Amino acid sequence: MKSKVFFAPVSAADTESSTAMKLEALIRKSPFSATIGSGDDVILKLHFGEQGNKGFVRPAYVARIAQAVRDAKGEPIVSDSNTLYRGRRMNSEDHARLAYEHGFTPDALNARVVIPDDTRPQNVSSISLNGEYVKTARIARLYADAGAIIGIAHFKGHLMTGFGGALKNLGMGCATREGKLFQHSDLAPIVVIKKCAGCKACVAVCPSGAITMKNNRAVVDSAKCIGCASCIPACTFKAIDLDWQGGGMLIQEKMAEYALAVLSGKQGKVFFFNFLIKITKECDCIAKDDPRIVPDIGILASSDPVAADQASYDLVTSGAGTDILSRLHPHRDGAKQLAHAQKIGLGSREYALETIA
């Protein structure tokens, strides 16, 4: 059975105001409000963007969704989890400051902004799954205890997973750092010695001290590596790569299973928005302003995260006139996450697209 995906087209001619109006129409004409129960604590799960990044979903759009939650008698809580890699989103205090700098303030959103501190055991929930890879998922308790979850994802390319959308926003985005580490743990970077300039940029960004210098060239200790891949974009000489034959596809399947754990016990209490606006090659975790890889397309909404991501991928491919995400990330087949997510019952890759005028 095909899942329904609602689509509001957006183009370069649209302003932030006109885009917000289209988002409101999408909310009204989709089954969004049926997700919210009176008195529910509703998590609006999104990505606040790393410092210097401008691809994240605009606060004005998040504020419209928060208002729709209140209209449905729910209590909106805007949230993201802390990162595994070094940066301003590695701890809750700095992360909150950056979120505020990007415009995600309680006043602007008329909602609480909460970034759970997973260094405190009381803020962590263990979800039994018994999946193919994940037996117990470690996610922030805030997400496990929520009455409903609204995923708000900026759809874009991704170095490790081919693309990032609703599934990544859930599976990686709701995991504690222990959970993130587990998902990344099958890949360790390698150094292409002839390209290494000895600049030590990779050493500076490595969160685990796994990279040292030997004979003025970088060396990776795979036993210490946590697989976060922070070193890859840091190297401007393209001397850091991955052993793509070393089981790296497992990150997508683990991520899908983590997404399933996040949604455990939330049947009918989840909804997803994918923003296909300022679609970039890399994730919003990259601390720079990436250019568009395809013109703006629009906003998708669905109760099925798999259908939302499949429709997003198809629209990006159609808009580019080629499978641009595969071209940009030739070692990563994003269909892996979609196929595994469908296999484990997260949703359907078959969808019916309904355009909202």
C-alpha cells in the first residue's frame, strides 16, 4: 500500500514569508493535527546547524510548526542532541548558545528549546530492539518519553549516508553519543600519504586523539578512531579517505534500526517534514555555507519517514535531471537506508504524492 506524501512546491521566487504560507497550507491539508493529543509534550526534532552553516531549516518555519502544535493543544519542545565530533554542538551549553545565535530562541519560536545532556544517566533511555545490528538503542530520554515526535529535516547530501533526511534526523539525531558511536564504528579513515601535506588539520579536529604525526605525515590509529569522519572535510588536500570496502554501508542500516527504536511505542504519534530548500552536497554539521546543488524544490510532509525520504530523493533527482546525490557521493548508495528501513517495518518506499496548491 502506498503511503501518502504531501508536497508544497517552493521556488527561488518564493520569499521566506510566502514559503511560510505554503507550509501553513501543507499543515492544514495534511493529517498533521491528528498526530497531536491534548496535553502531549511534542518534540520538534531538527538540526540547529553548525557554526558557519546556513543550510538548516529557518526558525520562522519551525515557529509555524510549533504554533500548529499549540493549536492542536500540544506543548511544543524544539530539540536536537549533542554531537560526537568536536564543535559548538558537542555539549548542551555551547549547543544552546549556537542555536540561539541561529535564531532558535524561545521567544522567536514561542516554544521551549531543550538540548538533552546525555552525560547524565537520568537523561538516557535504553530501548530494547533485537534488530539485525542493534540489540539495545541508547537515545535521549526526552525523545523516548515524548507524547509525539515531529521530525523537521533539511534534506541534503551526506558523506557517510549518501543523503540525510527524515530517517537520519531520527536515527542519528536522537541517539546519545554512545549510540552515534555505535552507528559510526565500522569505518576508520585512512591517509593517502602522497597527498598529505603535514598541515595537522586532521589532528586538530580528531575528538579521540586517534591521529598523530609521523615523519610529518598523518597516521590514524584505528583502535582509537570513533568513526566520526570529522577529519575528512577538515583535510583540504583530500589526503583523508575511507576504506569503502570495509563494511561502511552498515552505518545506514544501523541508523534505520535506531530510527525504529526512537519510534517504538509511538504508533500514530509521529509526523515528518522534509525541507527541500537550499539542498547542499553535505550535512548541516559542516561548518561552512555550502552552495545549492539543485534549485529549491519545496516541502514534503508525511506520517511515513521512508516515503518522505524516497519522495525527496526522487524529486531531487528529477530537479537535477540526474541522480546527483549518487554522483556527488559515488561510494555511498543512499538506497541502503531506504531498503533496510522498509524491511524492518519503518515505512514504505511506495508513495502517492499529493501536491498542495
